[in-house]
Amino acid sequence: MTNFEPANIKWWNKPLVKYNGQIVPAELAVLKCVLRPREFGVWMNSRGLKTAVVGFRDKYPRTIREPIPEMVSNTLNRLYKLTKLKNGCPDLVIWKDNGESMRLVEVKCPHWDRPTPEQNKFLKTAEHIGIGVSIFEWQFAVHSK
């Protein structure tokens, strides 16, 4: 389990964390933690499959979105068709720069959040067709005085 320093503010009812001198949603901090060399990734904070979040402006909290590569978008569309779901895509979608592989990461703070049945079905189906999947657990750092 990874610990993040609390920022003690919320954005859209989501508690923010401090990470590398920035205040961001935990999903974006986790994205930076799990990216490997030659990988790119996004936070899928909405149902759209054309763009996703790559950053966050904390002065006036809003997301920075960029287009998702067609290979990634097509794979997510295929997963939605296979699962017959309208939601359930994991928080993070990560791919190699050459398009040879893709993986999915669901971000959870187990103190208040658990994967939904839809998320479990999506992850299981992705794994079945050869996409790497994982659940990344985090919590707020606790400091003793």
C-alpha cells in the first residue's frame, strides 16, 4: 500500500493528495508511480474514449486532457462490447509507446473504496484477452507526533 500526503482539500468531492510538490487527485499520483520506461498513460475519469486526463491544474482545479491513441480507444471499445457494460473501465490506462502492449490499473483507497462488480467484470475480461490488469491501493500518510 502506498502512502500519500493529504492536501486537505477536495475537488468534486474527491480528496486531493500532495505528490512531488503538486496537489493532484490520487489517480494522477498513482499514474506517475506506476509508469515504466517507454510507457504513456491516462486517467479515465469519464466515460469518453477519445480523450482522458494527463494532468491537473491546482491553482484553479481543472483537468488537463489529451487525445487517447486510436489503438487504446479501439481496445477499450472492444472491452465494452465484450462485457456489455456502459461503465467499468479502470481508472488508469497505460500503453507502450510503440503500441505493442497495454495494461489497466484500478486505483482504490480500501478504507472507503472497493471495486464495483462492473469494474471486476471489466478487469477479468481484459485479463482474459491478454491485457495486464492490477489494483493499486493507496492511503493517506499517518504521522505520529
